[in-house]
Amino acid sequence: MPVLRILGNLTSSALLGLVVVGPIVALCAAAVLDRGPGGEPRVSIFSVAITALDPFVWTCVRNSIIAAGAVAAGSMAVGVFVGRLVGDWRFPARPILVAAMSASAVAPPAIVALGLSVMFGAGSGSPTSWGGRLGPVSRFVPADWGWYAWFWAAIVQGGSISALACLSAQQRLDPAWRDAARLAGGTRSRVWRKLNWPLLRPALARAAGLVFVLTVADPGAPMILGLRRTLGYQILSVGLGDDPFPSIAVLGLIALFVCVVVRVILNGWAGPEPSTWPTVAAEGRPLRAGSWRRSATAAAFAGVWGVIAGVPLVAVLIESTRRQPLDGVSLGTAGHSLGALAGRLLDPTLGAIVVHSVWLGLGVCALFVVSGWLARSASSASTVGPSGTLLALVHAGVAPPLVMGVAALSLPWLAGLTAEAIDGTSPTGLALLFRHAAAAIASDPFFLLIPAVGVWLAMTPTLLAVWEGGYGADHEREDRIAAAVLAGASWTRAHRLASAWSRPDSIRRFALTTCLAATNIAPALLLANRVENRTLGPGILLLREDPEFGLGAASALAVAVLAVNVAVVFLCSPARLAARIGPVDRRKSA
């Protein structure tokens, strides 16, 4: 048994290392490999130099960094405000505000941007008239209204993520600390600055880093708003071209380097995690009764947030119910009807998109079952050392989702180059076997699996947090196994009993994983954009530009994505959804 456990731990660590290091190695290899004049594979840094020295590329990088930094800072401000307003207080508007934040956290910026384009029409992406009236300051103020629309669209999700992270962290603060500080003569503001803020700052910094990573290379909202001078738009435009490599790999490495630098800066600012957290039950934390002023402020903020997040989404819903001709058949007279929405969703083309999305979700779920088991094996072995470090890196999610899509897209291309290079050496034995494996990866059947691999790599940090409830293993299941073994059950029967006890949670996690993967936008837009494998996320952006379908069909798909996301988000508590960006619960791993 010890030998098998050691072998299992080594295998888990090796495969986790492949998940962490593999995409980076693939990007680096795809950036320096190229084809010569005769089509033969070769190593060259010419493409790296051309892309890295292009001033337009660095203009796009600068614009994306500024926009993502502004969204991250604004999201942190929203998180701190909501944390101070709602964290320790009980009032009627609290459940409404928390529910609104939970729903907004799963509203993709691309769908919010689609609503803004519906509201303002051609105004999105057009120059503003007041930008030139600011004098010398105007050179630092974007003249394109699309940049403000992108900030609006991204702050809806980013602010909700930061707010949920702050609330999740506050649930672990011991109220006795607060009461002791107040009895010692500290004011409410001083208690927040000296006691709460040092403990909440790591969670908010992690949330800000996540928001930055999700925004800096986001292709959805810039594509809808016409913001071509952004990193995500350029990666997508190169990826949809005839010969994307090695330029797209260089752009992906630039985005990855920017995210790593920002993460390091935020981690240095946040400081170390608290070594221990108070043993307070998450559901038993007492809340103080809020005053009428706080209740009014919370109700006003909920109304303002409802306008910011809800109005664009309502605009998408209204557009999806607009009566207009579809496939040459009129849906009726001018106006709006739910029948128009149903008619669009029942269209064969949109039905095929839904079927492709379901298959994508099931594929990602199957891949994640394996990765979740590996993570559980590694984390149950030890929370320190190589396994713990690799698991923490997987949870960190420093690479933008679109960059993970680029890494997945590079696999068939690299495999094809490898097969051609081996063919020129008359392979035998192991080299011949390796050549057949590379040829299989470069074949068309494997290319159908690339969207599932890319979405799985992009969503692994989020899915691990939802599946495991945060860092570490499923400790409740391990406690049930230990109790069954102590009661006299065999090891196999103990595992069977623990699995049967947690079967409802497993079904809920399977459904959540499938839905989140099926509605993915960022890597799916790069990997599943063809007619034969198009899913919901790419369908929203691509059907919008299709004259046969137009904005109405894209809005119908957006409504379907929102309905699915909002429905499944309440399968898990807001605290669990924010577990990956909240504090690490070290009580169970101590």
C-alpha cells in the first residue's frame, strides 16, 4: 500500500506539473518554431523579433493594460465598499444585494457589451465630442466611447467577483476580535483599518488579479465594441487567420508575461496570508442589526447596481424578443413577443449550436473528473512540497483564458512539425512510435477535441474551486472514509459509502461544470468558431455579424447563456463560488 501511494503521488504531481508547465512550454515552442522556404521545420526567432518589435503590438498591450488595470482597481473599490456596507450587518436589502452580486458574477462582459451596443447603437466605438474640450488632459482621455463601454461591461463581473471575495473573507473573521478592539477604545473606522483590512487585503488582491487576468486579453467585449487596438482582439484576429503561428504564440507569451508581473506586484502588496483563521462556523457568524441609514444606503446601492448591471441585460432580452424576418419568414408585425425569442431558439442553426455546447460541456466535465481526482490525490498527500506548490499554481490561474486557448491550438501545429521532422530521419523503434503519436495529434479527429482541451485548461482554476470548494482536498469526504474504516468497513466499501453520501453534491458539481464550460466565450471563440463545432459563446459574436441572423439571434443566444449561468450559479453558495479568491481555510489542513 505505501508503494502504491507513493507511485500515485508521483503520478499526480507529474500530471499536475504537465497541466501547469505544459501550456507554457507549448507557447514557447510555437513561438520559435517555423517553416523554412521549402516548408521544412526550423528554429527561428525572426517571427519573435517581428512581433515583439512592432509598435502597434505594444500600443495594443498598453491599451489593454490600462483598461484591465482600471477595471481591477474599480472592482477592488466596489468590493471594499460592499464589504464595509454589508459584511457585518443585517438588514432587509442584504439578501437582495448578495443575490444581485452572485448573478452579476456570471454575466460575461461580452453580453453586457452586447446590451450596450443595443442601447447606444452606432455610438459604441465612435468618437466622443467632449474629449477634445479637456485641454492638455485630453491626450490622456480616450476619445473612443467604446473604451468606457468596455469598462462598464467588465466592471459588472469584476465588481461582483471582488464583492463576493470580500464577503467570503469576512465570514472567517472572528466577531470577538472586533468586539475586543471596540472595547479597547478603537473607533469603527480604526477597527476596519487596523484589524479587518490587513486580513481582507490578500483576498481582495487575489480578486483584483483574477479580474485583471480575465480582462487584459478578453476578446469578446472589444470585438463587439470595435476596439481593435487591444491585445485580445489582435490575438483573436491572428488566430482566425490562415497562418496564425508563430505570431499568435508570441502575443500569448506577451499576455502571459504581463499577467505574471501584475500577479507578483499584487502579491507583494497584499502581504502573506494569515497563518491561522478563527474557528468560526460560516453559517453561525452573528450579524449586527443595521441602522435605517445603512439599510437605505444598501437599498440605494442595490438600485444603482441594478441599473448598471441590469439595464444592458434587459436591453439584450428586449432585442431577442423583437419581431423581425428570420430565414425569409416573417415573425409577425413590428413589436416584441416571447414567441419571437422561442422561434429563434428553435431555429435549426441555433439548435445545432446548443448541441455543440452540450458536447463541449460534457467533454470538459470528463477531463475535469480526471484532473479533479489528480488534484485530490496530490493535495491529500501533502499540502506542502511539490504537490502543494503545483496545486497552488493551478488554483492561481495566472494565464488569461484566451492564452490557454492559444496553447491548446498550438498542439496540432507542433505535432505536425514534429512528425515532419521525424520523417526526415528514417525513424525506428521508439522514434517511430513517437512519430505515430504526433501524427495522431495532428490529425483532424484530434482537432475536434481541441476546444474541450482549451476550455478545460482555461477553466481549471475556477472548476477546481467549485469542485473542491477551495484549496485542498474534499476533507468532508475524507472524514467519512476514515469514520467508515474505523467502524470496521473495508477500504473499498468505505469509499463506496462516502461516495453514496455525497452523490447529490457530485451531481450538482457535474451540472455546474457542464454548464460553465458549455457557455464559455474566451477560448471557445478561438477554438470553436467553425460551423461544425460552433458553441454558444462564439455564436453570440459571430451570428451578430451574420446578415442572415443579425442582432436578434445573437441576443437570443445571450439570453440562453445568461439563463443557464444564473440558474446554475445558485447551485453553489456565493462563498463557495468565491472560494478560489477568498482566504484559504487552513483549519482543516492544519
